[in-house]
Amino acid sequence: MKEKMPAHIAIIMDGNGRWARKRGLPRTAGHKQGAQTIRSIAIACNERGVKVLSVYAFSTENWKRPQDEVDYLCKLPRFFFNRYMEELIKNNIQVRFLGEIERFPEDTRNVILSAVEKTKHNSGLILCLAVNYGGRREITLAAQRYAAAVLKGEADLQIEEEAFSRYLMSSELPDVDLMIRTSGEQRLSNFLLWSNAYAEFIFTPVAWPDFDEKQLDLAIQEYQERDRRYGGIS
Ligand code: IPE
Ligand code: IPE
Ligand code: MG
């Protein structure tokens, strides 16, 4: 068995609402519990030498949810960083984000920007929060930036994939190695379309609030047993 750790794990943290409903709780209780799972899985990834953990926290489609749920999700970053910032710093974790945070209330934006600022010199795991993120939106924005560069004569029309990828908001991150989606759904829901091109996908029925280190290790083990051929032959 190859013991190689995935450098970049991406997680579609799904099932918070169903987790809460099953317990007779409001959906928001599931989101709160799910935020605690981000903490424990980030620390576990850091301990295992994973370089990047990207978590899908709010999609460009999630604005369709009832206003009170959207409001709650907007307040979660404050809850999360108030509670765990010290621990993230102690663990040398660097916080980043992907997505157009301009659309969030000022307080939410400031909390996220301040977490990024306070941890920017940390050299452990990169914990990347995808907030108001959409994969198609990311590629569309990259195309806009690229077209502008062409018009200014700063980029060549015959661009290669590698050069184009530098216009993406995820350009600083390596491609996804392992993509996990919790709670039984088997779809990408517009997450990291470009960087997931050759990711290994693992779907688990476990709801995100119940996802733990043991589940993480099972997913990593399954990943390590796979043969990544990238179109070649083994
Ligand atoms: C994932 O859980 C969290 C977000 C999308 C913000 P859901 O809220 O989608 O939970 P389910 O899928 O309705 O159970
Ligand atoms: C994907 O989950 C988005 C996040 C986890 C933030 P959703 O629950 O919103 O996705 P769908 O509706 O099942 O595709
Ligand atoms: Mg869902």
C-alpha cells in the first residue's frame, strides 16, 4: 500500500440540516455542530501532514436558502474564529479563503480577513474556507481577468492550461488529491471544478457533524489504496 498523504483534501461538508432535523433541532444547530467538526478535522489534517484542507462552507447557490438560515451562516465565521482562533494559531494553521466575500455583511468579511491576516505567517496546514464560492464563477472570473490581460497586451491569446490557471482564485493551491463529500449525496455541487479535475472522490453516508478523525483516516486509507493513473497505465 502506498502511504502517500494527499497534499490537498477538499471536503463538501454536507448534511448539517438533516443531522439537526433527525434530532428534532433547528437546521442551524447542525451548522453550529458542523463548525466544530471543521476545527477537529483541520487539526487532524495538520497532524497528518496534509498541506491544504479546503472546506465548502457556503456556495454561490446557498443564497437561495431562507433568509434566517443565510443570516445564521453569515454569522458562523465569527462564532468559529472567536472560539478557535487561538487554537488554530497554536497549531500553526494558516487560514485562507476562496470566494467573493464582498457579498457578506461587513462584520463577516472583517472576521475572515482578520483570521487570514493573523495566521499568514503560519507554516502548517492551510485551512481554506470556500465562502460564497462557485466553481463556474471562479472560472468565469478567471476568464474575465485573462481577457483583460490580453486586451492590455499582457497575455498571449494562445494560453496554455498552466498559465490560465494562474488567473483562478485557487491558483495558489495545489490540485485537489482527495475530495470527500459527506451525507450520502454524490455530486460536486459546483465545488472546485478546475482543481478537482483528477481528484479521487470519496462519498460517505456520515453527516458532516458526525464526521471525525476515524472517518478521515478511513477516507485517506481508501485514497492510498487507489491507483492514480492520470490517463496513463500502471
Ligand atoms: C451543509 O449542510 C452546509 C451548507 C450547505 C452550508 P446542509 O445545510 O446542506 O445540510 P442538508 O444537506 O440540508 O442536510
Ligand atoms: C453544497 O451543499 C454546498 C456546501 C456544502 C457549502 P448543498 O447542500 O448546498 O448542495 P446541494 O443542494 O445538495 O447540491
Ligand atoms: Mg446539503
